[in-house]
Amino acid sequence: MKVLELCTVEQFPHIRSLCLAYNSLDRLSTPSPGLSIVTLSKLDLTSCDIESLDQISFLNKLLNLSTLILRSNPLTTLSTDPQIIFPTVSTLDLTSTLLPSLSKLDPVPPAFPLLTRLQTTNTPLATSTASSRLLTIARLQNLISLNHTDIPNHERQEAELYYMKTITTLAINAKTKEEKQEIQNEHPQWSTLCNKHGTPDIVRQKQNQTSETAEPQYPPMSLGAHMVTFTFIHHPKNDDGSHADPIVQTRDLPKITDIYRLKSIVSRIFNIPLLNTKLILETDEYDPVPITRLNNTDEWSFSDSDASSSPSSPSSEDDEAT
């Protein structure tokens, strides 16, 4: 089946949406010079055996095409000829395709310069890592919605800083300068993010250390200056109700992380139901509670309205993370 057999200006002069889903379209025919579907804004090519964008390269001639649906196609790459650009597409649906990794998104910005909405649900790249959403947002600078969820400014900043942290960690582990440069070249967004957030130091700089346990000091515009190190301690319980050995995990997170995001992260790290997650902050600061406030009990609370917990024993809740 060919597109030209279904739509011509004479037959559909005002067509806006066209669905060709579930047709075995090995290669869509290039329109003749006299054919121009100027009103078409949405095209659905779900499950049409499309393996490459080269098969639909002629769609860049549709100057009002804003939504392109390619779900359930055997796409394993988005790489295409650099001259093939879809200049007006703002919404791209790649649900249930076979894109294997996040690096396969790198051709998207040059091929879809106006892309702002993307769907990648049920693809290998969306499940390749627990941080797939953050890394996808960081790789696509113009994205405002991912998988039907809007991207607020604080999430974008968190995603970009996390992505830079990931690249920096890879560069630190590289053995030669050539390997470091190769790692940076594999991430086209690196230079753009460095211009936006400042270039991070490949080697952490510790300045004005007063003790071995002192926190490292970072230059004001470096990546480290935007991050804080959290040590999470989970106190699980055995089946008989006794306490098992604590589980310790460390994460570097942006300083702008709010408490709701923090609880979500802890829930994923320890595989705890979100509603059962309780956070208790422990610091090196010594801030004793006046005896008069204890009122002859073993409980201490942050405020009169907060739930109280014993400072010497874990909470009575089933799941707890510090």
C-alpha cells in the first residue's frame, strides 16, 4: 500500500489527520512534484514495519506535520542522513519500538529540531536504567513533556546536573586523555550543558580541608557546588519482626531536591512502598533537646505537629530509611 494511493489534493483537500496504522508499508512512496498535502498535521504509522527513518524521509516535505506516530515499529535506530530533517514535527511517539539504549536518542535533536513532546513507553531505552527519565530529559534540551508528563524547570535542572555527573564519573575513570575526550564526544549535549551550568572538574578538588572527614570545597560554578552527598541507611525487619542488618546507600543529588522527590528516590533505592517510606535526618550537629520539652518521655519531635520518634531506637513503622 502506498500513501499516494490514499491521499491526493483532489480527493482530500482539507485533510488534517491521517491514520495508516497496521499496514505493511515496507517503503512509503515519494510524492510526485505536484502532490502537496499542505493541511496534514497528524500522521499515524503505528505497526507499519518501519525499521528506519530513511523509509519515511519524504515526510519532511509536509510543512504542517506536527505529530508523527511511529509506535510498535521495529525501529532500532534513529540515525539517518544528516540532510533528512523533519522541520515541523513537535510530537513524536516511539512507544513500543525497539530502541535499545539512551544513546539512540542523540540523532533526535538535529533530525527533529522543534521536538517538544516525546513518548518512549515500553521501549528498551526507557527501562535500561532507573534514571532513564532524567537522562532522556537531559539529552533533549527542547523537551517539555515526556511520556505525557510535563517537565518542570526543577526537574530539568536536576536531570541535566545528574547527566553531567554521570559523564564526569565516566571521564574520571578513563585512563587516558584520549579516552576522556572520546567520552565527551559521545555525548553531544556536553558542551551545551557546560555553557549552561559551568564545566565540572574532572578530578574533585578538595580545598581548605581541616580534617580527613571534612567536606570537599568546590568552585562556585562547578558541578560539585550544585550537589550534596546523602548517605541513606535502611533498617529492614526480618519475618519474625527482628531488625536485620542496616543497608547503606550513598547518592549525590542536586541541592534543589525537595522532600517529595527525595522520598521517591529512597523508595526506589530500597524498593520500599512510597507511602511506607519515612525519612529521619541525621547530621553531625549536636543540638540537644531541653529536658523540659521531653516531659519525662523518650520521644522527641521536630515540631508540635510532626510525628515523634525515639532517638535511641528505630521507628515502629515497618519501613524506615535514614
